[in-house]
Amino acid sequence: MKRREFIKGAATCAAGLAAGVNLFAEQTGQTSAANLTDGVDLSGAKNLGEKLAAMTPYLTLNNRILMPIIGLSADKFDGSKDQNALETALGLGYRLIDTEGDKEEGAAVAFAASGLERGQLFIQSSVGAQNTDENGMIKSFEHSLKKLNTDYVDLLLLRVGAGDASSAWRVLQRLCREGLAAAIGIRDRLGEFGAENLAKIAQGSEVKPAVYQTRSRSYLRRFTARGKVTDHDVQVQLMYEPGQELKEPALAQISEKYGKTRSQIILRWLVQHGVCAVVNFASKERLLENIDIFGFELADEDAAQVEKLWRS
């Protein structure tokens, strides 16, 4: 599908799914979310992957683009060794794939081999400020599109640090207006950019950030647990890496109660709070574990216990 055809149909697609998406947003805005799979029609699912893909909720970004609430990072993907593994992930129902740099060509091969149509994938990439060299940024991104074998990405993130990013952000706005990115956002890996700078970008921009991506540990320790930041409806996307929280006795008890792994409990807590969670590349068993989180919900008291882990 050409990007301009996609733009033309995006509003119709969003409107058609609005009822279900808005219900999900209302549910995850509460401490005790309803089961996110209630009412999902799985009758057409031919295999486990199609079933898990159908069970995965989509979030509506502030420009009405739809984004899966769970995704996979190709950061540790080795294109020469792990192509079949990425195909496996797509077969297990992952549709949001975060790609970058030398991972893009291998990812493109896996996309083609999966048999999925372009519209079934949510491909996100990133570009660095490169000293706010506009031509350099544009050439870098065009090179990424070529390696990904696509004429647009669903989400383009600007990699930022602690400094001002307003000039570089103007370049992303241009790319979005030209139809090369369906949505744009901020990648704040170390948490140095923060919500205050994000708000400044949003307030002074024609095209506002749709997504704020950072690592789960830095975000959850400093911000109130929620899926949005700023008054501009910017969606939080967290790169989740298991840490010391998995060793907590309280988490072990909750895990046993629900018959789920500790990582599944954490990921369920994130999506139950409306956060988009992106997990790392892993074995087939772990990939399946990380996406199989939509058939249960955490009770209020258990969700509160999980939240305390981030504050300690």
C-alpha cells in the first residue's frame, strides 16, 4: 500500500474501530481494567499467532493512528543469524516492530517472508539529531526506508538527550507532512529529555509528538503510572527489560496466584495502565510468554503491589 493511499484511508479505519478502542482507553484509565479480550472475535484465527494478534489491543494516538499496545525491539536482532526468529515472532502475533540501523535489512526480509501485508505491520524507526543537519537527517531516514523496503514508517522517533531538540523536531514534522511517517515522537532512552522538554516541543509544534519512548526503569521510578504524558495526549511507550523487581517476594506471590510468570505480571500491569510495552528479542518460549498477557487482569490490590515495586 502506498503511503498516500494509507493516509487517505487512515481516518476511516480509525473511525471504524473507534468504539472498541475508546472502550479500551476507558478501561485502562481505571486502576482495575476490565479483561482486555472481552468481546474479541477469535473465530477467524487459524493458528495461535493469529489468535494472539487478534487479542492484542490497539491504542489511538493523538493523530488517530492506531498502534499495538505490545511490540518487539529489534535492537538485539542479528540479521545474519536471527531472521528465522523474527519470522517466528511475527508468526506469534507481534505486529509492532521497533527497527534501527543495521537491523533494518534483516527485518525487511523477515517482513516479506511472513506473508503479512504492509497494513498489518506497525513499523517504527528512529533518526538522530546529527547536529540538526536537516539534509543529513533526511538522507539517513531515506536510507532506512530503502533498507526496510517500504515507502513510509508508522512511527518515526527522534533520538534525543538532555539538550534542545526543537530544530531537529522541525525536520520530523516535515517528514510527517510529506507522508513518510504516519506519526512522529521522541525517543528518550536515558530519561534525560523528560516531560518538561516534551511539553515544550508539543506546545510549539504544528505536528505534535504522538509517542514518548523511554526505558521502563527510568520512567516508572519518576512518573505517576499512566499511559499519557503532558496535556497533549502523548502516548507512553516503554522499552521493558526485566530487572531486580523480578526477585521481589511479593511479585512471586502474585505470579503464583495467577499462574503466570513474573515478567507476564509486569507486562500485564503496564498494558493495564494504558502503556505501550516493547520487549526485547528472545527465545521462542519467551516471545510467546511476553505476548500472551491478554487473557487475564490484575485485581486492584495486586496492581497496587506491583506499582510499589517501582517505587522501592
